[in-house]
Amino acid sequence: MAQFTRIEVASKMKETGLVPLFYHNDIEVSKKVLKACYDGGARLLEFTSRGDFAHEIFAELNKYAIAELPEMILGVGSITDAAAASLYMQLGANFIVTPVFREDIAIVCNRRKVLWSPGCGTLTEIAKAEELGCEIVKLFPGDIYGPEFIKAIKGPQPWTSIMPTGGVLPTQENLKSWFDAGVSCVGIGSKLIQMDAQGNFNFIQIEALTKECIDIIKSLKK
């Protein structure tokens, strides 16, 4: 069962402005990445379900978060059907993120009052998602649409909350362009949680970059 309500999740997304995205098939590595993001100030993380037995890794990671990182809101991304969403919610997922807009996922998430953020690419999709109770829409892939698309959306629909994912960079210039356009938060994956050529993570660097990114976002929100 989710530890946080969908309103709490949406509020925290808007408050911190950052949702790190991450997947790894090793639970110990995953714990260290999660801890680095947490120590850097992140209070949400989207574990992208992209490998075999990913749900087993998530189950252990969520138990770790509940026991050791009590403010961390762990959710799941790359979900493409209602069955997968239901499985992860049974494992305690606090939010579900999808690359596409699916009504079946909306239904199962709403039934449990778990926040779901569908990937949308048109104003029609966004409006339909909001009709089905979506609090924060995922714009994906963000770099294809860009900040100008968000400005256009916010014109007729200023109430729409948007989280671009894909192509967002943890830099002052890039983040400014997104937040000036009116996003509520951003999702950042490999540009924030980077591996070296040998496939290893620098956890100190991840923590530092997470903190820097959150500090930039705070300054942009003032």
C-alpha cells in the first residue's frame, strides 16, 4: 500500500521541482543511488521498470526507503498496462508514471487513490488525462516538444500541471527555460544519475548534482 496520498505526492513534486529517474538490476547499487539522491535533497524517485524481475528490485528498494529514508516517495515509471501498475501498487508504489496515455492505468490507480502521470503529446491527450483525474501530466519526450510547447499549452489551460521528461538537463540555463515556460517539476534520468565508462556510479557526484539541481530550481521558483 502507498505510504503517501496522491495529493501529498503531487504537492511534493511541485515543492521540490525534481523527480530523478533511475533503474538498475542490482539492489545494493540501487540503494546507494537512492540514498545519494535523498542526501542531495530529492524526496521523490521514479524507479523505471525496464528489466526482467524489476518488480523484485523495487520491492526491496521500497522496503529500504520506508525503513531508512522515511521522507522518500518512491514510485515506478515505464508502466504500459494496468496489470503492471496493479503489481507495483501491491508493492507499495506511491505513484505510477507511464510513457503513454492509457485509461486502464488511470482506472486502477484512481481506485487506490495513487497518483498517476501519463505521457502525453497533444493538448487533447492532456485534457482527457485531466478528465480522468490526472494531477500532473508527463510531457514525453520533453526535448522533442520543448518549452515553447508548454507555453502554448498553458495559454488555454493555465491550470494544467506539467512534468517534462526526456532531454531535461541539470543546468541553470536548461532548467530556467523549462520553469520559465511554466512546468511544475521536471524528470531527469541519466543526465543526473550518470554511469562512467565502466558502468559504475559516483555516489558523491550524484548527491552533489542533485543538490545543485534542487538549489537551481528553488532559485527559479522565487
